[in-house]
Amino acid sequence: MRRMVTGGFPALLRKEVLRFWKVSFQTVAAPVLSAILFLVIFSHALARHVEAFPGVGYAQFLVPGLAMMSMLQNAFANASSSLIQSKITGNVVFILLAPLTPVDLFAAYLLAAIARAIVVGAGVILAVAWIVPLPFPNLLWLAAFAFAGAGILAALGIVAGIWAEKFDQLAAFQNFLVMPLTFLAGVFYSVDTLPPFWQAASHLNPFFYAIDGFRYAFFGQSDVPPWTSLAIASATLCALSWMTLRLLRSGYKLRH
Amino acid sequence: MAVPAVEVRDAAKRFGAVRALDGVSLTVEQGEFFALLGPNGAGKTTLISALGGLVRPDSGSLRVMGRDVGADYRDARRQLGIVPQEVVFDPFFTVRETLELQAGYFGLRGSRPWIDELLERLALAGKAGANMRALSGGMKRRVMVAQALVHRPPVIVLDEPTAGVDVELRQTLWQFIRELNAAGHTIVLTTHYLEEAQALCSRIAMMKAGRVVALGSTERLLADFSERVLRVKLENGGLPPALADGATRDAAGWHRIPVENAAQVESALARLRESGARVSHLEVAEPELEEVFVRIMGRGDAPAGAAVR
């Protein structure tokens, strides 16, 4: 028998990607459909009233934000639901008994969640490209913000998945933290149009920078300079990653 | 001497007020077939979990093939295959995918021939492409056995592997495990079927309330805590005085006469004949692990207040 010993990370990443890919109707097609519905409804309802950026129609403005919102929500959902399902069904034991390091675990769950986010985000943009004409984006900015934004939510998803013991605890995390922060991150409007208080509040929301920067990749216009957004989003990702790794190292709620 | 397969020293673990492990020490040598017995809540599963890193002991040290399960956990886990007690599975995958992924977690590539052999030996070859959800309970358990063996660990721990497995498959499983043992793998098993432990295991540890209360070779334990007994039912009269010493009589009329060997059986029967007693029923009961177990668990030496997990 040919045996070659490497780390277990590639196998765990493969497992996590296969997990969502095998049910892609639910994990990819469904969020793409929701994003299209949002787009159709909001762009029809608001198109005549709003021009977010000069020269950018409302429907156009909406697409990158909706794509990013879907990416953020799906990155969170992937990491958190995979972990809590493994914990509740008990099959997390097979991962815990393997010689995987905390970094292996973190990287596999993070990257799989980012992968799902990118598939969903690409799906949203490609699905609406024939309804709403979009300029060809700057791919470097696009990739940087996709990675940072999805990474933040993936790390949060890992934390939530480790912490939650029941599905309703996870739902609370999702409904009271992730949903409000994504909706209030300037998906449907430019935060410059908000009253000063809400403008300031938006600037405290790290999700806002992911969405604003992602939009910059398409239009070259944004509420905040893109380097600032990238710095804040990256710093948030680093801080959350550090925290998540500490949690994994401690064995919190995984190893008793 | 070779490094022990499993070496536990003064392992302690509390869950709140419960002392799941209360200073456990034991050594399993390489190549042994070792049984870990005890009532539910004795700490067997906690001990096994601590070996696998699922539970972190409060104090003490645990080593697998000389590797510390805490400081050197990656190497320790490569030496160890654990079949957990609860039947668990990942419903997203087929049997083959489950095994390939598990091999991958151990960093192994090119495990296909071994996976094929495991599927064959555990009578799962026909189900390789089936989703885990579609399997019966016994099949799922056999997949778990395969998962624990996929990295060919020198030490294999089975936590009640035969619960809910039918007789025929139980035999298949034990035959396979015996072969692995003959090939040099160390086997540690917990089971509630004491006759299985007696038939398979050369050494036994009995746990109660987080402590090891008996540890020794199966033969030694049987000799110390159980005895061969001649049981007779008589048509007339009672036992002659020469046999009455040490004998007991139960409600059904069986006389129970302790004997050490076949010669004593003969002389006991001779004495019965001499006394004129007519024997209507007769049997010789061999020492049984169950009796050892009941006696050891009945001794009141467990630490007071140690609750059950």
C-alpha cells in the first residue's frame, strides 16, 4: 500500500466543500433566487426615486450590495450550520479524534465557507447580468473584498457554531446579529443619504466596509475610500480569526 | 521492554461534582487483548475519551505507544483508533466517501486498497456506494469500526462494539478483531457481554465509580473470584457430612459443592454413592467472569459519594 503522510487539512476542506455542494439546490440556488427577488422588487419600487451614485442607476447600484449580502449570509450559514450539525448528530467526534490541528480546523471551515460565498456571489451577479447591465469589475478589488467580507462572516460562523448547542441559539445569532448588520450595511442605499446619526452608526459596522468596497470594484465610486475599507475589513478578519483560533485551541465546547 | 500500548497514570477528571475518573492508573502492553469492564457510569468511556483527546483530564498522564495524548496529540492520535459507543454518522456522504475522508484527516493518500479490504472484511462491500442514512444500525456500527481502522492504528479501542449487532455479524466482527490482534494490534474493548470478554481477553481491568477496582489476567481473576462448582440434586436424603462443609443449597433443591478440579468431582460423587444418596441431576459449572464481576462490584470499597456519569 502506498502511504503518504501529510496534514489532514485538504481532506477536511474537501469534506466541507462537498457538504454544501451536494445540496447546492438549497445552499446555492436558493440564496441566488432570493437575491434576484430582492433586486426585482426593490429596483421596481425605488428606481425612479433614487440615484445612489452619479451615473449609476439604482438597479445597478443594488446588484453588488445584494451579491455581497448573500455572500456574507451564506458564509456565516455554511460554517455555523456545518459545525452545529456535526455537534448535534455527534459525528464531530470523527474530526476530533483525527490528528487535525486547530489551524487545520479553522482554515478548512473558513475556506469552505468562503468558497460557498463566492459561488453564491458569482451566481447572483451572473444571474442578473442579463437584466441589469454592469460595468466589468476590477477583479483585484472584487477578490479582496469577497475574501475579507466572507472571511469575517465565516469566522463568526465558526464561533457561533462552536458556541451554540441548539439550532434556536444559532438562529438567534443569525437573526439578531448577522441579519441586522447585513441589512444595515448599505445594501439598499448609499449611507451618505442617511441622517448623520445613522451614517455614523453605519461606519461602526464592519459589514458596511465589505459592501462599500465590493461596490467600488464595479463602479470606482464608494462612500469610503477603498483602501480604508480594505484595511478595516482585513483588521476585523484578523481579529476574529485570532479569537476563533484561541477558541479552537482551548477546546471550548468541543473537548470537555 | 517495548513501550506500553497504553499507559495511564493517576488520571483524574471531574464533571462538576462527579468524579468520572478518580485516579486511574493502568498499563496495557503491546499485543494484548484487554477488556475494560464496569457498570454504566464507571468511567470507562471517559477514560477512552481522554485517550482520544475528546476529554481533557484534570490531572495525570495518558500515553498511547509512548506519545502523550496532550503534548504530542497528533502522534498519539495516529497510533489510536477508537470506535465510539454511540452510533453516529455524517448523512451527507456514502460509505466509501466517509472512509476516504477519514483517511484524509490522518493525512493518508492512496488508502483505497486498505479501504476495499476493510469493506470486504466488515461485509460492507455491497454498500460502499450507499448513503450512510440508508444503512441499518448494525451496518453503521461496522462503518464506524472501519473508520477507526482506516489509518491502521497499532492500538484499537472498541467501546461496546457489539451492542445492537446481530449474532452472526458479531462473530464476523470478533474474528476480524482477533486477526488484527494476531497481526500485532493491541485491542482494548469495553463490553457488557462478559462472556465475550472472558473468551477474548487475556487481561481485564474492572472500573467502578471512576476507579480501577480489579486488574489482572483473566485467569487470575477467575481463580481468585470465582470457582468451579459441582451442582447436584438428590432424590433422597441430604449431603453426607464430609461434603456439607462449604456447600450450600438453593430453593430449587440444588446443592452447590465447591471443587477445584476433576479429581475432587470424582471423590465428591464417590462420597455421595457411599452415603446412599441417589443423584437425580448433576452439573459442573466452570468459573465465570460474570461471578467475578458481581463479586468485585459488590465489594463495598468504592469511594463514597462518587456519583455516576
